[in-house]
Amino acid sequence: MKSSPLTPLVCIPLPTGAVRPRGWLYRQLRLQADGLSGHLDQCWPDVADSAWIGGAAEGWERGPYWLDGMVPLAFVLNDASLIARVSRWIDIILEQQHDDGWLGPRRDASDARRRSLDPWPVFVLLKALSQFQEATGDRRVIPAMLRFLRRLDALLDEQPLFDWGRYRWADLVVSLHWLYDRTRESWLLDLAEKAQRQGFDWRAHFEQFPYPSRQRREDIYPPAPLPGCTFRLDMASHVVNNAMAIKTSGVWYRQSGDPRDRDAVWQAIETLDAFHGQVNGVFSGDEHLAGLNPSQGTELCAVVEYQYSLETLISMLGDPRLADRLERITFNALPAAFAPDMWSHQYVQQVNQIRCAILEDNIYTNNRADANTFGLEPNYGCCTANMHQGWPKFVTHLWMRTSGDGLAAVSYAPCELTMTAGGRRVRLTVETDYPFDESVRIVVESRAAARFPLLLRFPGWAVGATLSIDGRRETVHPGTFHRVERVWDGAVTIDLHLPMRVAVTRRPSGSAAIEYGPLVFALPIGETWQRIVPDAQGRYAAGERLRPGCPPDIADRLGDWEVLPTTPWNYGLELDAAQPERSVRIVHHPVGERPFSPEGAPVAAYAHGRRIPTWGEEHGAAGPPPAPVHVDTSLEVVRLIPYGCTNLRIAEFPLLESGSTTLQDSGTP
């Protein structure tokens, strides 16, 4: 195969299904498969009766979104039922490919606003197809993708990218580069350049960032459609577009080779952090960029797309800081958006989330009253379709190939994989309760001697980390990939110790967050779940959105829920910012069946706090954390748990001016 003009990937993703989850991670994906994700194709019309498989329901992005997450979920679990169901979808889509190469419906007949031959949904489908091909080797997939792209190449000369596709063009380029790596057909790179020219210039956008604060409704809906749009909406401030855009410059750097594109990745991340960043690793957007207030929401689609952007960028750039951010989002923001049993989800989550309720008077920039309730389809159905990719793609990207036929540990979680390295068949097993524990054990097994490098990531926060290989210590540095170059023969045991220390991070408002390794701690608020009854207009009723004939036992699980507080939430903390470990005590518990739940939290932190009577609500949400604060209310021991284990919470706290106290004398556990 001829040489490639593309910049080589630093880390090459393994085929979908090569990495298999174990331990708590397996149980988490099993919860997902047994919950809402695994039942949508039976009960939700937009998947079960999708126009993509010949039905009369939605024929735009929802079917491809569902497939893009369910394909990796099926194969990382090796679940025969799920594999059969996604295979049925792939079979129908490929068999019904149009004579001119177009894939899927030419127009979404369920929505009169949709234009014909909108390529955006097919961009998503291409990602699902490539994952399916990796997992199965299906020989139909690549020719079908190429036929569609020939049609698209001609179409873009007549009808340039518009609306969502114009802002999400990098998702197309990812698939074009994937195909080029396998076919070396040069016209694919020409098509990528055409898409880049027609697409929105995200690099220039972040160089002159126009959104330094929360967007107003009049900003979101301009008087007339903006260039490249067919309707009135400011797409550049749309939260999901921004989450997807984080990877755009890095994706294009692979083809351009321009260092400015590479450097623009961090400019995008740091700009969004500076003006809209949240402590859970994402940025606010409900549904448009919403500033630094921890009571503003962040859409679930943005969470999983930010994860995918980071996974893509790690492959292209190999920057360990990107993996630190990926863990922050995956272990905090992702699980917090789902009910612990994963039968319901939120459209938006809040860092300071004191209730999940239908609120006509609400804080959001552009969301409906039910946006933060848990349910089947709160606010809008895009997250119901797109939420599935978060956990399985994280599994897929835990390990990647490197130059020299090696392997790189991108993140740590219990898993296993078997592959060829150094010309030999190698089995690798990771045993750990990370991120709830500091220890990681990796066992590398090779029946015959094999030389290849192993790159082990040490997070930037892991000061004092240690590495031992069969009992022999090696010097390591936080914020790097540590390279182990050796001959692997038999079973070799690698032990990592990643010390997690309590850190107090000051937030822009003057409030504080407590971090512990990749975890953020939050105050869990007592809660009661109430099933939502439809209003007089029939709104907010999951049952109204179910396919006729949905089995009653499943329909009963697919309800919509308000989660209401039963305990006080307005606490400030007394913390020793210079020596936070003096004012916070950590207690570990065994990791159970549902670690991401209030009752199953495997780790807790105890600190001193006081109620702040003047810290009240605004528009049904917690008001901005006050600072500085002095109160004379009773000093209490406050229990905190990981952010991802909470449904209602406070994670950005006012700091109290009164002198800090140590917990050693407080009688805490």
C-alpha cells in the first residue's frame, strides 16, 4: 500500500470489541444494556419504527445516533442479542442503499422543515458503519461507504454543506481518514478538503471567541438565518456543536500538518473552560453556552460528544492531558446524567442541582421546563438517541496501539484484551477498582518471548506515583506516558500506585470544589422520586411517546420522574486550602453492583460545614454560591460522595471565613 500524506496517528484505536470490560466497568455496561439503551428499539418509535429501517417514524439523526452507540455496546459486551439487533439495522441500511449511492432516507418525512439530501445524519451513520466493520470484518461496509461518498462528493458541488453538517464537518472527515487508511483512494482526501472549505471555521472562531458570557434568547434566535443555515438559530453557540468542535482542529491537523491546527485544540478547550467551564470537566450549555454559574445545565449529548472528541484527539496527538480530561468527564459528568439503574436520563445536568422538576420559570438559556427531569425523552429526543456511546466508546479507547507494535494505556479500568504484539499473541488483563481506588495491576501474558513497548499513562495529579514490574521499581513522572521497553515472556505483573490527594479548587465565583484524583466530590441531597403525570396538554408523559404494543413491564420502567429534595442543600465548607487533607477525611467502601448511586458510593469524604440561610434559590435552582461568607450557624460534619454517584447535589461550595478545623478531633468515621 502506498505511503500516506496524512500525519501518522500517535495512538491507533483498537478494533471495536477488542477491549472487553471486567469488574465494575462490565457491570456498568450491563446496567446500560439491560436498561433504557437496550429497550429503545422495542418501545421508542423513533428507533423501533425508524425510517432508516423502513418505518414511518423519524428519518433523520436519531436512528444513526442510536446505532453509533449500540454497535460498540453490543460488541464490547459480546452480547448475542444486541449484536443480532444492530446487525439487522446494518443489513437493512446496506440492502436499501439507493442506486446513486445515497444511504438512508433522502428526506425525513416526519418533519416538514428538513431539507432533502441532508448529509448530516449519514455522517453519524458512517461512524457506526466503521465500528461495525472493525468488529465483524463485513466486506459490504467499505464499498457501501465509498459509494455514498462518491454521491456526496458530487452533491457538495451543487449543494454545499448547510445547517448541522456545516458545523459538524469534522465527523465526516474522521470517516474519510478512516477509509483512506484502508483504501489509499486519494479522492477521499480531496473530499475532506472540500468539506473543510465549506464547513464552519472553528479555529478562527475560538481565536476571536464571541461568547464570553451566558447567551440571551435574543442572541440565540437572530432576526434572519445566519450564513449556511436555513433557519434562525445561532449554531456557533450550540453546546453540542461546541463539544463536537473540540476535535475539529485536531482532526484537520492530520491532513493539513499545520501546527496552528494542532495548537488550536487547546485554545478551544481553554476558551470554553474560561468562559463556560464546569468542575465536572464539561462546559455549560442549556442548550446554548450559558456561562460559569454552576446551576446552568449541560446537555447529555455534549457530555458524550466531548468524550468522543477527546478519544479522537488522544489518537491523533497522544497528549496525556487529554486523557486526564476524558477521565474527569467519564467518571463524573457521564454517570450523573443517568438514574442509577440507567432506565432514565436527563437532558441537562447541573453541577449544583437541588431539584429535578418541571419548572416553567427556569434558569435555562433555551430548554423546556422538564429539561433536568429524569425520563425517556425529557425536553427533546436527541439525547435519548445519542446517549449510548459514552461508556462503550470509553471501553474501546482504554488501550490503543502505538508505534513499534506497542500498546498504550489511555485510561485505567478493569478490562482485558488479546491481540498480536511483537509478533506474538499477547493477553493483557487490568485488575483495579480505579477510579475508586489508587492501585492498578496489569498482567501481560505471552506464551513466547515478544519484544514491544508498553506506554503507561500517569495522570497529571498523581504526584508520588510508583511503578513496579515483577517487584522492580521504575521512576515515573505525573502527566506523562511512561515507556516500558522490554521482552515479555510468560506472565509479567505490573503494579501502579496512583496517589489520590484531596485538592481544593477555587472556582471563578470564589466558590470551591473538592477533587480527589479524577473524582469530584459533591454533597448528596436527600431525595424522593415522583412519577410525572401528564399535564392538561398531554405534555411530560413518557407513555404518550411509547410504541403501541410495548410490553407493560418495560413500559412501566420507562416513566418520567421528578427528583425532589428532602434535606437541606445550602452548606458552605470550612477548608484549609493550603493543607486540604487536614480538613477532609476520606473513607473507602467496597465497590458494589451500582457504584454510581448515592447508596453505593465506594468512597466518601467528610468535612466541616455550616448552613448558609441567605443562600437561596433563583428560578427554581440554587443561586450563585455567595463569597465570601461568614455565618454563625451550627458547625456540622458534612458527608460528600463522588459527583457521579449523586442525583441531587452541591459540588461548588461557598468557602466559610471562619477558621478551619481538622477532622481528627471531630469524631468522624
